[in-house]
Amino acid sequence: MTEDETLMCLVHQFLRVNNKLTQVQKKPLTFSNGVRVTVSSIHLLEVIANNNAANLTQLSELLGVTKGSVSQQIPKLEAEKLIERQRREDNKREVFFTVTDLGLETLGYHANLHEPLYDSVRGFLSKLSEENVHNASELLKEISTSIDEYLLELSD
């Protein structure tokens, strides 16, 4: 296989994975505690929980999405009583978000939901050498960096 053919094969596989993840992100989830949110919203909730007192800009950077995307999801998480909006004591204009007890409970259900997928991926990764896992990780980082650069070019 030529270098160009290899590249096109990788691009094709990456686009398939990306398209499948896009479908997953839009799926609504209903947890046994009655909470109903999309996968992308639950992932935002997870980032809020793991980055206490993060503001909108920080959340968007952590997720690799626009501030507009985050700001559209925040009211949904607030309406479900999963997060609370708060203001900093030293700067009343700056808003940050914290996860409620219901939000933490919902994240527990979410973690259980991922286990079958993670088990499948763990099984595959266990068959790879440490070097191959490292190379795959580096490839994903390079793809992410290339996409960031491409997005900058498109916005010029």
C-alpha cells in the first residue's frame, strides 16, 4: 500500500469513528433516577465534576468545543438540577459551575453505562504492545493538533 493509500484508509476509518461518535453524542439518555440528558451533556457534567469551579471558557477548552456549544448545554443541566451556577467572591462577574448531589448520582449511573464499551477496548488494548499503544496515542494527539490547525485556517 502506498503512503497516500495508507493515509486515505486511515482518514476513512477516522471519519467512520467520528460519525459514530457524533451519533452517540446526540442520543438522549434516561437514568434510573429520572434524569434525561444527551450524551454530550453528560460528558460536560463529567468535565464540570472533574474541574471544580471551571468557567465557561475553561469548560469549552477542556472539551475542545466552542463556548456557544457549552453555553447551550448549561441551561439543560441546570434545569435537570445537575449543576449550579455560582459567582466568585473576588469577582462577581465571573460565573463558574459546580455539580449537585443529583449530578454526582447521575455520573455514577453514567460510569456504569460505559463499562461494557471500556471492557471491549481494554480487551483489544491488552493484546497490543506498550509501544503500539503509545504510537496509537501519539497518532490521536497528532490528528487532534492537525484538526485544530485546520479549524484555524478555516476561520481566517
